[in-house]
Amino acid sequence: MHELITTFANEPGLLVGTILGIAGMLTSVVIIALISRSARQGTREREQTRREIAAYVAEGTLTSEDAERLLSPSPWWIKTVCVKGKDVRESVREHLHA
């Protein structure tokens, strides 16, 4: 232990590098934990939505076609391209041919 303290005292750059390395590793662990938590929460919410839509279909307030449409994944660009009141395909065609 005494040798380690002496080494750090004689070479301050080594101490700074060690501290920065440890801080970087801890930061990485925190970021990975936050990303994992966010992914778990998204999965939980998606499953809850599936259960709710299945309940609506079971009680008859929603058709199976509408449920399928709601549950099918949509491309990321639909929200930026589509205009309210228009069919998605029509909006996309207009955007691509503009």
C-alpha cells in the first residue's frame, strides 16, 4: 500500500489517469443501467397496451382488424410525413413524389 501511495505521489499523471479511468467505468455502468431500465419500462408498457386492446376486442368495442392495425409497428417516419385526415399510404405517396 505504501508503494502505491509513493508511486502516485511521484507521478501525478498516473493518479489522474487512474481516477478518470475509474470514473469512466462507473459512468458506463450507470448509463447501461439506465438504458436497461428504460427498455424494460417500454416492454412493460407495450405488453400492457396489448392486454388492453385484447380486452376491447373481447368485449366487442374494437374489431380484430382495428386491433391488428393498432398493434402493428409503424415506421418512424409516419408521424413526420402524415397529414391529419389523410390515409397513411396516400400521405407517404405524396411525400415521396413531391
